[in-house]
Amino acid sequence: DVSSDRLEHLRKTYGIIIQKSNRDAVSQAEVVLLCVKPQVIDVVLAKIAAVADKDKLVISIAAGVTIARLEKMLTAGPRVVPVMPNTPALVLAGAAALSAGKNATQADMALAEKIFNSVGRSVVVEEKLMDAVTGLSGSGPAYVFTIIEALADAGVKAGLPRQLALELAAQTVYGAAKMVLETKEHPGRLRDMVTSPGGTTIEGLHALEEGKLRATLMNAVAAATARSRELGK
């Protein structure tokens, strides 16, 4: 960190080694996490390249930054693992996808998975799928936050107090997601379980289809995926 006060707080609170220089921090580390925006990744890599050698495992969460780009900049030959996590890691419910660089070992991948499983769940994918992961789960929480906000607004319009509407909307999305993960049932089957003939749910679903919700969400993922590819160039 550049702030002396912040460094001292971290040292006292967690008993960790502190540095003002990325180069010095990397030189003392076995595992290096690159948690920076893709727009500044080249500057960061240039400063640590000399000390990020083959004994280091470098894990990058910079969106769209390819293995080839990381390995080209890190000329001393560290093992590289790019990862795309998402913000629900803040509440231990993150989703992360990992890929293996050419020098990454099984032990490296197991360690990287352990790190991200500690704040959610992780999967290993081929690098060519990482842009799609970015568009879906990397950016996905923002789509869901928007959906929750819209559901809450609808509840308010129907007469519910704002806070109650928001709580019900968020819990409903949470519960639906948990059912998909825990039952392993197809979402369409779970949807059919709550859709009675001539009932309220089918009326709501019809309105969603008229509003092209599916197409809009698919377009959002496609647009974010395309942007991830652009950032990686």
C-alpha cells in the first residue's frame, strides 16, 4: 500500500509483512495475487517482472488479460493462473473460474481453487471460455441486483412498504438460486412446479416474455463478453 497509516494498521491487525513497493512485496511472496484493473496491468507487471520468477505462482483477476499476455510480460517465468471471480465473494458466496497457464502445476491449481473456494465456489475452465465467464458470472451480480431492485419497485407499486418489498425480493432471488444449486433440477422444471394452469405465476411469466427478459439478459451477457475480449487486447 502507498499509505503508511494503512500499512501500519494491517501490520498490527493481522501481523503481516508490509511493503510500499510491489516489487519488494512480490520478492518475498510465494503466491502473488494481481487484483488490479486490466487498464493498468501492464504497468504493474513491468514493475514486478524481474522478481516474479519461476518459483512464484501468479494469480491474476484482471478481466480479459490472457495467459499469453501475462507470460509475455513476466519474463522470469512464473507459473500463471488467471481467475475471474465476482463480488459476492464479499459474503462468501462468490463464483470463480480458473484457467491454467502453461507452467501451472496440479498443485498450483489446487491451491488457487482452495483460495477461491474459501469465499464461494470455483470451477476450472479452458482459457478460451474466460471471456464468457466474465460476461456471465463476473458481471452477473449487477444484472441480478437490477432485477432485485425492479422486483422491489414492483412490490412498492403494488402497495408494499419499500424495505419489506426489498427484503422479499432479495430473499426470493436467494431462495430460487439455492433451489437450483441444491436440488440440481433444471430451472425450467422448478419454474413449472410453481406455475399452475390459469394462475398468477403464468400471468407474470407471460408479461416477462412480452418484455423479452430472456433476450435482454442474453444480450447483456453477450455485450459484457465482447467487452472483456476488447479489454484483453
